[in-house]
Amino acid sequence: MTRTRPLLLASCLTFAMMLSAACSGEESPVTDELANDGAGAVPSTASDSLFANLQTLCGNAYEGEVIEDSSADSAFAVSTLVMHVRECNDSVLRIPFHVGENRSRTWVVSRTASGLRLKHDHRHEDGTEDSVTQYGGDTRTAGTSVSQEFPADAFTAALLPAASTNVWTIELQPGASFVYALRREGTDRRFRVQFDLRRPVAAPPAPWGQP
């Protein structure tokens, strides 16, 4: 009988502490973990929300059209344009952008500590990197859940001095459209292509250099 009293006392104290926490409105750590776990978790920032909405497109391909282009490159106007949300995980999305038979371009959207990063992965047909590749930038403002801007970073400015004032934009209206756009501050350089998310198309071949 004497040895059971400490156990009984410890049980009573534990119950009293749990009752006190419940009455004071405090939540246990286990409750907090369960509340923030699983698919029901709400994105904490606008960039998180846009990234999460992009993830829902994984595996799908969509056809687009150029709606603004101030360059002299006619390939975009006369070619079939297809984006393919091909590779997805919790931190990186790889989105090949095919211009006709040219499969050299892939947009890479990744998470950073403060937002998102957009890079352009350009490859030759044999899979080797182009001399102009991995340019882009990070978000610098909060943006919105449907639009994020990516000003050119220092790497881009060194690689392509003329593009040092580039600002790329990704816009996503869930269930409606995806837009990739470019403007060059201080100039009339503009490019904008819009994809119809209401009509998925057959997935294209892999981008150059990918199995």
C-alpha cells in the first residue's frame, strides 16, 4: 500500500495540471501539431499560396498564346506554345516551356526563405547547358496570391547586362489562366504569354537533357 501512494499522487497532479490548462484556454503541444498538420494547412503567405496553386497543376500541360511582344523574334507568334508542369516537390517546380519543336527552355520556380525564385534553365539538344542560362531573380515584395514579380538578380546582371532591369512576372488565376511576363524597366521591352488552364493538352516530349 505504501508504494502505490506516490503513483497515485503523481496521477492526481497530472490530472490537475491538465484540468487547469483546459480551464485557462491553453492548448497542449500535441493539439497545436495536429492543427497545423496535413493537407488542410493554410498557406502562410501570398507566395506560399501561389506556389501551392501551381503544385495542383503538376503533370498537366497547357497551350498558350503571345498577347504582347515587343521583340523582333517571330518564333513565338508562329509556333505552338506549350507549358508542362512536369516536376514538382515541396520546394521546386520545373515547368518546361516548348516553342514549337524547340524544347530548350524550362522555368524553375523554387521557394526561398522570404518568398520565391524564378530561374530560366536553357539547354542544347544534347542536354548541355546553354551559355545563357540560370538567369532570373527572387521576389522582393509580398506580391499577391495570384501575382508575383521577380526582379533580375546580380547573377543575371553580370551575365546579361542589358537585362539588369528585367522584371519577370508570374500570374495564376486558378482554373482560368497562367501568365508568364517580362518587362524591362526604362525601355519598351515587353513580353507576355497566357496559357488556358481550362483546356489541358497532351503532355509534350521531355525537355532537352531530361529523360
